Amino acid sequence: MFGFASFPAKRSEFGGVRVPVKIRIPDAWEGRVHSEVVRSMLQGWFQRPYLLPPDPGPGRARVSLNLPRRAVKVLEGLSGESPSVALRRLIAAHVPTLPAPRYARPFAALLEPRQVGFVSPVTDARLILRSPVWDAATGRWIPGVASRPVAMPDHAVEAKRAMQSELSFWFWLAVGAVVLWALWKYVGTGVSGVAESASIAEELPRFTEWIPSGL
Amino acid sequence: MTEIQNRIVGVIGRKGSGKSTLARGVLERCDRLFVFDTMGEHSWVPNTLRDLDEVDQFFAWAEMRDRFAGRYVPEGDIASDFAELAGVVYDQGELLLAVEEIPLLCSASYIPPELGRLVRLGRHRRVSLLWTAQRAAEVSRTLTAMTDVFVLFSCTEPRDLDAIRERCGGETADKVSRLGLHDWLAWVVIGRRELGGLEAERILAEMVLQED
């Protein structure tokens, strides 16, 4: 969706007066598309035009950009598309360089679940949104998808797991050693004790019983 | 309240007077007996032991028996053997220990600590003692002071008669001096009374068997 706001425009360094432009963008771009970034894209494109990729299509996210009105008009005319489509195509050409998402709501980042420690990726219900990618070889967009987070190697976690595994190994080795020692100790003692008892038993009968005489 | 008591019996007489025979007559009635057979005279005792390891084995064997009898015939140093044996006997407890010719282990003014412990503390372990000596004057005063019954054979030696007089009284000493070669009398410390004949033998047996 595209439209010029009714409130007065103001002068800017590039492209003259800026006007707020509201467009729909793919979900993966949410929080990553800002006025300053798009203005920089426009400036670069006007300095050295290049072929824009196809429109990835509108998403559910909405963004309001403060852009030079003239620049948007020229882009619209050159691309032959609506301003929103032309801007999405322009932005799509720079998806890999888009900044990290910003959160519109205060403390939103704090509210979002974070992976810490040994949180298994499998149990993480968050979706990872992958941006649409332009495949120059086929001349087609590879659409963005939402997927479960993939277990990414975390060196700290891996190190802890390795250490835990190693400690577990030594622990069970020690337990096994103690069990073997106990078996050797008590079974061996029992055997030697039986042998000793048998030895004593062999010697004891040589003593003669005593029958005292009566009064 | 029943007090645990041991009995100490002393047999004094010249060689050939019949000390060992009388002692045997008493000891043969004893259920739990061990003899320190210095002279090797008590061959009637069924178990003869000649080293202290055997003594340990014997007492291990005797541990679970109501009746037992053994003798130790020392072949080395009598004093050291007795010292060790006395410890074993004290630990064993509840038996009668007979010691032949006790002057070989003590003197009038000296008693070895191990024997002293048996004499002084034996009652706590129910260890009774029967000792023999040829001469009363050579027996430890401590031992004579703790003895309950004296069996006195004929004696003419003045120093021995003095010792008997000092311990049992002048009248008893006079009687001893007039006894025949194999005659004897018993003198009981408690009550200061003399016994003779069958009555003496019965009293001796009762005392050795710890029958109150």
C-alpha cells in the first residue's frame, strides 16, 4: 500500500522533501527496514542504477518510511511499478546488508525468549524467519520461509558438554574401581577368612576335651 | 547384691610333702583350668602347651567351651613366659590358674606386675588362683595378704614358721610344726579358722569351684 501523508513535507539533503511512505513488507524484513537505510539505497541506486530483483511480495508486516518524495516518484516511473512494489524490489536487492531487527516496542527484546546454557533447540518453539533470496541464475525469488531453529554449534555449550561427558566417564570409572576394590576386599577376605577358619578348624581338634572329676 | 569374687588358695609344704597331689585333687574338680606347670608334674592335664602361640590357639579353642583344662610347661625364661601368659589368662577370664612353685616368680618383697594384676584385679575377671610354694617365707607378702585359704603341710624351718605365725597366728604355726610328713591343715582367712580332714577338702573344693 502506498500513499503520501497529508502533513507538510520537509526539506532534506537527498531528494528534496520527504514524505512518509507506508508499505507492506515480508515478515522477515520486519524491524530491519528503516527510513535511513532505504534512503541510502535510493541514493545509491540513483547514483549507479542496477537491475532490481522481482518483488518478493507483500507480507503481513507494515513499515512507514520517511523518504524523499521526488526520489520515490522517479523510482516508481523507472521501474514501472507501484511505489510499494518498486521500494520492495529496491530493498530486496540489499537484503543481505539489512541491519539487525530493531524492536518497535520498548523492552521487547527483553521479553523475547533467549537461548542460554543448555537449552535444546528442539524445545525452542520460536520460529526463525528466513528472508527471500534472489536467485540470479534462475532469475527467480526463493521465497522466505519460517522454520524451527536449527541447532547451531555453541562452542561454550559444546565445551561444557564435552567436559560433562569426560567427567561422567571418569566418575563411572572411579565407581567401577571402587566396586572392584570392594569385591576384591570382601570376597577375598571372605575366602581367606574361610581358609583361615578351616585352618584353625584343622588345628583345633587336637585339643582334648576336659571332663572334671566329681566331688 | 551378688559380688563377683575370685578365690586365691595357697599350698605351702616341703618337697615330697604332697602339695602337688593335694593340688591335683582340687584342680581335677575344676571345670575351667589352666596350669603354669613349672616343674612339669601335672601330666594328668589333657592339653600340654609348650609355646605361647599354642596357648593362644588353646584359648581360642576354649573360648566357646564350658569346660577346658590345659597346662603350660615353660622351657625358656619363666618370668617372661609367665608375664605373657598372665595377660592372656586375664583377658580370657573365668578360670582357675594354678601356678606351681610361685617363689620362682616372686619374692617376699616383690611380685611381678602381671601376677600382681591377677592377684589384685582377678576377681573382676573371675580368675581364681591356686599357688604352691615350698617355703612360706619366700612368697610375696602381697600374695599372702590376698590369699583366702592356706593349705599348710608340715614345716620345721624357723623362718617359714615365722611367716606362717605372722600371717595365720602362733597357734596355727605351732600346729604346722607338729604335723606329720604328709599331713596338712587348712586355714581360712575369713573367720580365721582352721579346717581339717574331709571338711577341709570340701571347703577347698567349694572355694576353688567358686561355690558360695
